[in-house]
Amino acid sequence: MKTFEAIAIRISNLSIERDITLYELSKVSGVAQTTIKDIVYGRSKNPGIKNIERIANGFGMSVRDFFDDDLFISK
């Protein structure tokens, strides 16, 4: 799995776990909803660390915690 795919899945999983819509995530993170959707739907192959940091913060977590998931372990 490519990193951008894992990021998309992680955002989707966290949204479901925390019962937050992509619209709500955009409001709390300050990342445009279109940018978040582009990441989640695979239209963005390079989401950028700054956007990932802002999205992670929108979930109330650090970038380190965001990437602390089995999705990001190379197999």
C-alpha cells in the first residue's frame, strides 16, 4: 500500500471512530473540505505534512499519533 493510500484510510477510519464528518473535520482543522476529500478519495497523491499535521490536530492528536497505526508498517 502506498503512503497516500494509508493516509486516506487513516483519515476515514478516524472519522468513523470519532463520529466526525469531513465537513466538521475541515472546520476544526482549518484544512479546506475539498483538500480533505481529495486526500480521502485518492485524488491527492501528495497531501503535504502541513495538511496532515492540521488534520491530525483536528482529530485532537499529534502527527506521531496519527502515524502510529499498523497501516504505516511496511510489510
